[in-house]
Amino acid sequence: DAKTTQPPSMDCAEGRAANLPCNHSTISGNEYVYWYRQIHSQGPQYIIHGLKNNETNEMASLIITEDRKSSTLILPHATLRDTAVYYCIVRNNYGQNFVFGPGTRLSVLP
Amino acid sequence: EAGVVQSPRYKIIEKKQPVAFWCNPISGHNTLYWYRQNLGQGPELLIRYENEEAVDDSQLPKDRFSAERLKGVDSTLKIQPAELGDSAVYLCASTLAGGAYNEQFFGPGTRLTVL
């Protein structure tokens, strides 16, 4: 079973920030938080991952709470091409498999 | 650089027929995964290979599913015989190494419809 809980769907206006929440209250000290997204008819695509500190790359920012029980993926300026299913996954770096839940379906609206 | 290649992209068969899917991972990636994705769900791992060795096949329904990666490069997933419930998208992914973190790269998948 997935160790994360995400809302099933969200809407966001084009050009605005999209904030996607994820709860992982049972996360272990050696587990990272990963985000992938899946655009329609494509395989999932890696976005970002982090352990404790906030992370930023060219695609998104990841904000992890101090207790690490939840996190937020931020797409700073959502475009129509960001419409996808976003998966939040917790996993250690010692060979543990990725376990995908149903994710959050983000719809970016014009 | 070519990504993960899968074929065919679509397959329609009648129940009880056999079917096979092929995956060519990114060059140099020694870890290969097969996932099944049902409609509205996230991908579920079927099997993971490290080179030619299947290191995790605990979720593979072995009565009808089989997989091989003979030379540690490309891989084939087979279903025989197919059942109606096998209709899904079958995804292949690869990474440089399965232990330490390396980004998983996914192929576009094969959409199987069993009639």
C-alpha cells in the first residue's frame, strides 16, 4: 500500500501557482519524498525529491514540513501543459521499490 | 539520447490468447522494471531486474505471467493466457541502479485490451 495520502483532484488557473499537498505521517527517518507526474498517454516523469530541506529545480519546488509528516509540491506558474496526475511517493535509498498511489489529478484551466 | 522504448503501443486480443510486450531500456541502465497500470490507478510493480536477475517478482502473477531479460538489456513480458482483467497499460522503466537513488525513466507503455 502507498504510504501517502493525496487529494484525488485539484484545479488551478493558468499562470497561478499550483500547490499540491501530500500527507506521509508514517514516513521513516531514512525515507525520501519523491514526486512524479503522468501526462495523459505517457509514462510517469520524475519531478523532484527531498529528505528534510526544501528543494527547488527548474520544474518545481518541494516544501517539507519540519516534522516531515507532510509536503507540498509547488508549480510556480502553472501552464496548460502541467495538466497531469501527480504522484507523491516515499521511499528509502536502499533498494525499496516505488509504490504509487492514485495521485492527484491536476487540471490547469485557461 | 533515446528514451525507454516499448512495443507495441497498443494491443487488442481475445481472452485466452497469449500476448507479449517488449521493452528496451536506456543504454547503460542495468535496472529494469515492469509495471501494470489499471484505469484511474497508479502504476503497480510487477517485476524488477538487476541486470539479468529478477530481484523482485513477488507481485508477478506467475500462473500466467512470465518475464525475461536474457542478456541484461531488453526485456519481454508475456501473458498466457490473457484474461479480461488483464486489460491495462503495461509500463517499463529503467534506472542506472536500483539501490541508491537514480531517477526512473518510463516508457510510453503498451495499452492492452482483452475482449
